[in-house]
Amino acid sequence: MLAADTLRYSLSDAERWAAFSGDYNPIHFDAAEAQRLGLTGLCVHGMRAMLDMKSALSTSREKHGFTADGLMFTSRLREPVLCDTLYQLPVRETLRDDGVQLSASLRRVQTQQASISSKLTATDALVLPPVTQMNTLGAQEMATLHTQFLAVGSPVVPAWSFLDAVLFRQLVNAPQTLETVHNLLPSVQATSLGDVFTRVQVVQTHHETHFSPQLLTQTEQGQYFGAIHYAIRPTLIMGDKQRGLVLLAGIQAWQDGEPLMSVAVTLKTGPLTE
């Protein structure tokens, strides 16, 4: 096991991630709302905390230099990551026949309880299913997003971490992701999942990213990424309004006809009322 870094997140971390992603869930900014939901204080976005986990796992992966047709990042968000609380980020390396499996856990120093558990493993090459509706982010848009993303945290990040964040942003702010939600909750006036976050108790529980190994390279300020195409998959909704719903949302991206990334996000709501 590698030595654990010590981390402490603040309200500023939440504000910077929200400015980039459009995720203004009140549990990150409203102490009364956080307390109402049983938290002892404000918490930073799980996606923001995962940026540090992705960087740590990528660094370990590059050190070993194992080749792979594809890479899979999986993450389980077990409990909120509280602001102004000390955390450690140990990385474990497990050698297997097909290479090395890397796992990381974000643990509260005081209790050693894991808030987020993540893995980075070798897998098959990414193959994207056909799409019926394609969207494009142009080169200039990607450059602007890259500058905004670097303001969130580290000035040097793995390219896949940047693209994962961009796709999450597009997913949260896409009207397509709300089609089924509108059918279930017609009275909720929202045009994106970001709007839903401000009206309904929503937490992310799982995150899965399948990506091309070429995205392990690091990106820096001013680096050219280029235009990408992406498609949002229909949102799958399970459960019922009285006990809460589970939403499985997905998005995929490619560049110059080559698959880049597929992302699946699991969200859980509290009980819903009209």
C-alpha cells in the first residue's frame, strides 16, 4: 500500500466545482439543509473528491506501465465527504495475471471510515453502441472548459479525468436526462438534473468510466484537446416516488470516429411528493 496523502476540502472547493459542473445541490452550500438531511456539516461534491482519487490512481498506473486495451474506473460513494475534515487517500496495488489492479479509498482520518472507494483496472477495448442523436463540443468550447476545469483543482490532470468531468457536466445539464423524470413528476419545473438537485434530495452513489488508455496522458494549461462528439443515453429509473427513485444516467464520447469514453452515473433520490 502506498503512503496516504492528507486532504481537507472547503466550501471554496464546492463552489469551484459547482461553477464548472452546474451542480448546486443545497447540501453543499446550505448548512440548514445539510443538517435537515442528517449531516453534521456541509459536504463537498463526490465528483470533486474523486478528482484526487483519479490523479492518484493514474499516477500509480503510469508507474507500472502495463499495457491495456481499455481501462475502467469504478467508484462507490459510501458517505458524504465533509468540508473542513481531514481525509487520507491510500492507494493499494494488487498484482494479477492480467496486470495490476489499483484501488483507492478516501478515509476520514478520525474514524478511518471510507467515504469513497475507487478502482482502476484493465479491461476490454471500449466499444460504443450506435446513437440516434449526436452532440458536439467544438475545439474552442473544449479549450474554455479545460481552463475552467483547471481552476477547480490541480493545474496538471490526466486527460481522462478532464473528459470525465466534462461528460458529467453535459449529462447534468442536458434536458434529455429529464424526460422520464418529467413523466413521473410533472409538477417539478426543471430543465436539467442540476435544477432537480436544488428541489429534490439527490445523492450520487456510483460512478463508472470506461475509457481509452490514450487518455492517461496529462493535460496542462493551454493544451489543445480538440472537438469531441457525444451522445446521452436514455435515463433508466427504478423504484417508486414514496420510497425514492434510483436513476441510472449515461453518456458516451468519441473523437475522429474513435471511441474515447463511456460514463454511467447512479443517482438516488429521497421520497418524492408532488
